[in-house]
Amino acid sequence: MLILLIFSQNHLELFSSRDVDTILKKIDVSHNIWLRCINFRDRTGTAKIINHFQIDPSRIDMIFNRSLTGIDDEMEDCLFDGYEILTHQLKNREFQVAQGSIVLGKKFIITFEITEIKVLTILINNIHKRIINIQEWDVDYILYLIFKNILNNYHSVFDYISRYLDDLEDEVLANSGNEITYRKIAAMRQSTRSGRRNFQNIRSLLALMNYEDFQWISQPVKVLFNQELVHQVDHLWQEYQALRAWMSELMEIQRDNIASKTSERINRLTILSTIFLPITFITGFYGMNFKYMPELEQSWAYPAVISIIILIVFSSIAFAKKQRWL
């Protein structure tokens, strides 16, 4: 799906289509452009878009390279950012990550979204309904709004993770959790790593803006970034670190719980072996084929041996319980 937002001081329009040519025909170079390419994996169509905005063709490979994240240092044709955004959607006990690319030029911004980012859908709808006024700004203001909404989204993501950790903590502290609980925590910790890369990515952009030769963001928008987003990134980073520490603590406690349960099972097996050791000796002793074993001819011998075996079993169990081994 392709969604095109065209705006200027006296003009605001929104179009959507699945056809690249239809969208490109509606573009007016005199206006500011925000083009969203949602779940758009057509390489030929992407090449048409890149060519239309006169961007270096090598960007096509960068757009389709999912492992490429962060701000591109070579910014002669555009500001290119490969992003990973942590969401609160779970799949196979892992938090899902929305990936894609943002391309910022002089009069345009293009977002290539491998999966739709809900906060951007809400943002573009609010702009179209004129709830958010962008007509007095240049296209770099869209980039500011995108990062602002992504960071705001992290508050709800972290709140969701906190509630999920609360439930896991109840399992861990009640010592009712097992290896599945441990794997849940480990999978969560691993899947939230992309949050670190996302914050580092935004920090890199904030650092680049301070260079005098940085041309892609105007001074008024730089002020907005520095006044509103720097503090928010630092606050979210501290909250992210706290959540990661919480996960590590729960993993450590759960490892101790699992080790304790394993040790308890080994102790029980050891006690069981201790009980049967003298019994095995007695049965083995009387299993030897010697001719002269007087008690074998006595009528009381068999019940006496059985009684001794029973006495050993109950005495061993009673002793183990007294010592709190069972």
C-alpha cells in the first residue's frame, strides 16, 4: 500500500493506491511530500520511487537489507535511516520488532515500512483531519513528528512489558515456575535488544544535528528535537535499562529455583539409593550359593530377613524426615 500526503501553506491532500505510477503522477514538486510505502516489497516499484526523487540507486539495496540499521554517514543525496522499533505485540514469547527505512530529502520524506507502524497511521490521519497543523512547516517537521510519536509509543510498550514481568515475577517468587518460565524471560530479554539500537539511533541523529554542515534539518526543527526529544530519549533509556536489569534479576532467581529443584531431586534419589543399599547387600548375601548356611534351614529365617528389610526401610525414611532431607 502506498499513501501519499501532499502539503504546503495553502494545500493539504491525502491519496492512497497500490500502483506506483498512479502515486508518482500526483506528486507536485512545488509541495512537500510524505510518501508511506507499507509492506511494499516490489523492487521495481521501489526503483521507480528512488529514481523519481533522484536518490542514489544504491539506496534500493539498503532499503531491502533488513540487517542495516542506523543513520547512514554518507548523506550527499538524502538522510537515510534504517530503523527497528520495538512493539508490544508478542509472537512465540518474543516482542515483535517493526523494521523499515526513512529517507529524508529537501522537499520529501519517504517511509518504507516492512510492517505497518500504527502510530504513523494515527499521525497521518491526524494531519489529514488537521488535528495536527504542519502546513507552516517544512518536510523535516514530519521527521520530528515521526520520532516523537515513536518515543511516545515506547511508554505504552514499556508499560506492557512491566505488566508482563509482574506476572512472571509472581511465578518466579512463588517458586512455581519451571524451565518454561525461564525461557519466557530469556526470550523477552533477547527480543527487547532492538530497543537499545533504536535509542542509540535517535541519539546519533541528535548528535549529527549539532554539526554545522548538517543540511537536512532546519534550525527551528533542531530546536524542537533538542528541547523535547533529548530529555525524553534519556528518560526512556533509563527506563529501558531498569527493565533489562529486572529481567536479568528474574532470570537469576529462576536459575536458582531450577538449581534448587534439581538439587532436591538429586537428594531424594540419593536417599532412595541409601535405603536400598543395605537391602541390596542382604539380598545379595543370601543369593550366594554356599552349602553351609545354617539359617537357610530355619523356619524363622525368611520372615526374619523380611522384617529386617522392612525395619531398614522405615528407619531410613524416619531418619531422613527427622533430618529434613525429605
